[in-house]
Amino acid sequence: MNETVSLSDSKWTNYKLRDLTSKIGSGSTPRGGSNNYKDFGISLIRSQNVLDFSFTTSGLAYIDENQAEELKGVTVREKDILLNITGDSVARCCIVPKQYLPARVNQHVAIIRVSEFSDHKYIFYYLQYLKPELLTNAEIGATRNAITKAMLENIDISLPPLSEQTAIASVLSGLDDKIDLLHRQNATLEKMAETLFRQWFVEEAKEEWEEVSLFNVIELVGGGTPKTSLSEYWDGNIKWLSGGDIANNHKRFVVSSEKSITEFGLKNCSAKLLPKFSTVISARGTVGKYCMLSEPMTYSQSNYGIMPKYKNCFFFTYLLVAHSVDELRSAAYGSVFDTITTNTFKGITINLPKEAFIIRFEESVKPYFFKILTNQTQIRTLITLRDTLLPKLMSGEVRVGIN
């Protein structure tokens, strides 16, 4: 078992990244561009698929064998590190799970293939450690927010002996594995709750149930933004959600926000403080992203807060929104500005039973959501621990003992 020990005298050596890799290179868009993407086939990884510390299939593109052959020089192999090299997501970095391979990358993603005498996970975490430096480099030169191949090749990497590289990577990847497991547990719990909702209110719906509009069975609460020019309104103890906060926590409990406001700011704007377990949905921009509050929070006017009309049925209300969100999005995309309005909610109908039935359902799904929140809180704790350990391990401030 590895254990954290005080600084030892083992020798660390500085290398350029080019000396530790057998490949550094990016791909291109297949012939015909995005119009020629397929519904299935070989994965084409783009910048939106590369997150910090993890890979997402959201927006994953597919190409056929002929397109893949044209891009065979950027075939992603197991253990390859992927790094975003352009755009707003520049310097995000991940290792792709092997179940999504073989794959190719487009021109916004670089493949970094580590040589055998280095630990690929150690190099991956070192690149995460260097993210501030990579972001600075990305802003240098003629093209803003871009990392060139030459920049990557000349990155300085401090390397301990291979056994210590592996031990350091094991500590950090162990935390990431726990984070991933909890995320997958929460996804399963969410699906189970959604399945129960469909069974109770769609598959087993009764003819005598009343047809009602979505607007009439929820309480919509508009948001607001304190004046940004007044510093006394900001950086307080009340979490304030933007559309980005909601999109980043889509279908999850939101436990943190980029910005916060003061009590004074709350009193002097149209923002409302919603209670724990309320639902918030984005109404403009990336419409239809939604999440649940882990504590009382407020939010901008580009979003709606959603409160239950039925007595304390917060989870039923959340699942009702989840069930209706595709219709909400379709209606929003049909408008000029892609906006969800009160009329959007009024245009959606559903057959619902008496309140007592809904309250029974609420009690049946509570354990799922309580467990999801517990997991989400643990995820936050593990992320904080990993992010605290990462610079200490990579700088040699904290060392990992080798048995």
C-alpha cells in the first residue's frame, strides 16, 4: 500500500515533453465536414468530449471506415492522453476510456503518446498540474487561445524514478476512480427515479386523471441579477447561479457556483432565494438544462426557478420537468430567440391524479435523491482532496512512499 511520507532524497530529472513521447499531433475534420458525420461507426473525438480529468460522450461524433482511413495517422490508442489545443476549452485534458476506442481526433485535439519509460498517468496528471502555464502559453502569439505543437514539445516535465511516478499516479487515479464510481451511481439512481415516474404517471396512467398544463402544476419563479457595478452586492454567502452553472450541473444537484451575492444584493434586485431541493432550468442560451439545489440559492434572470404546487413534492416536480424537458426545448427552438417563456409551460399538458397519489410517489423516490445528494457531496470532497494533493505531489512537496 502507498503512503504519503515526507520529502526524500530520490532524484528527479527535468525533461522536455518531446523526450518522453512517441507522438504529439492533432487531427482534422473529415472530408465533407460535420455534414458527413454518421449515426454510428468509429468515434471522432472533438474538444467538447475532452473534460478535465474525464471524458464525455456528449456530442461525440462518428465517422465511417473510409473517413477513418484518411485520419489513420491520428488513431487514438489505449493510454493516449488527449489535450484540447484551441478555443474556450483549451488545455482541458483526459485519457479516453478504452471502450470508446478505436477513435480519431479532429484539429482541436492533440494526441500525446507517452514512451514506455514514463508512466502515462503521471504525465497526464503533470499536464493537469501545468494547466495555468498552458493557458498562459495559449494566449501568446498570433492566434488567441491556441497551443501549438512546438509549445507542447517544449513543456518542461519533472520526472521522479518510474516506480515513484506510478505510485503518485496511483494515489491520484484512485481518487478519480472513486469520483467516477459515484458519478455512475448517481446516473443509475437518476434513471431509476425517471423509470418510476414513467411507470406511475405514463404507463399506468388512468383515464379519469385530469389533463392539466405544466404551468398549472408548478410554481415558476423568475430570477435576477444585482448591479455588477456595486461591490457590496457581490461575494457574499448566497450562491448565485448563471446559465453556465446550471449547464455544468445538468441533471445533478448543484453544490457550488462561480459567483455569490450578499443579503444586501438580494434585497436590491429581482432575484429570489429558492429553498433546498427546488429545480432551476435555463430559459435562454443553452435552453432546457436543469438541476436541483443542494441548499438555498438564487439565480439570474436567464433562468427559472421551479417550486412544487403539491405539498413539498420537490422530487416529483423535478422529475416532471425532466419528463417534459424535450417538449420545452422543442417549443423554445421554434421561437426566434430560443427562449423558454411562461407560454412554453402553458403549452405542455399532462394527465395527473389527485394530490394524495403524488405525495405517495414523492415518498417512494425520496431515498434515491437523498443518496444522490450524499454522493454529490462526497464527490465534491474527493475533488477538493485531489486538487489539493495534485500540486503538492507534482512539485515534490509531498512524496509517496514505495513499498
